[in-house]
Amino acid sequence: LALLQQSKETSVSALNQELRSQVESSRNSGAHVAELERELHNVRKRNADLERVGKELEDFQRTLQNNLERQGTAARKRISELSQQVKAGEVRQRDMQNELESKEQIANSLRQQLDGIDEHPRVVELKEA
């Protein structure tokens, strides 16, 4: 009977020890689950932050692209205006060159006429008179 009593106490003690071990393991698992939940919460928060930053970067990129396109359009327009001014200047320069050559021809013609004026009969007559 004493042996049976000792065996029973050993079994109860072993069962109690097993129960304590399972309770401790359960507590550890609960703590681990809570820690994993905190990590999951932090990961979700970081993910939301990254998504927000990604959207901000996309908006910024669109703004930069739009600005570049506007600046490119303005630059092309300015180049076109300057090109037209250059062409107009070239036309004006040609016109002025043509006018200068025409006046030089007139001046040369007048010089030739003046060179021969001393021999003109009327000038000779006036000089003699």
C-alpha cells in the first residue's frame, strides 16, 4: 500500500510537473505571439509609410516631368523666335547689301560723269568765256 501510495504521489508529482511545464510553455508561446503581433504591427506601419513615400515620390516625379516638358516647350518656342529673328536679320542684311551695292554703282556712275565733265563742250565754253 505504501508503495502504491508512493507511486501515486510520484505520478501526481510528474503530472503536476508536466502541467506546470505546459503552462510555462503556453505563457512563453503567448509572449512570443504578442511579440510577433507587435512586429507585424510595426511591419504594417513601415509598409504604410513606404507606400505613402512612394506616392509622394511618384507625385514629385510627375511634377518634375511636367516642369521639364514646360521648360522644353518654352525653350523650343524661344529657339524658334530667335531663329526667325536671325532669318529676318539675314534678309535685312542682304537688302542693305543690295542697297549699298546699288548706291555704289550710282556713285561710280556719277564719278565717271564727273571725271569727264572737264571735257564737256559746255564746260569748255564756260571756262573760255
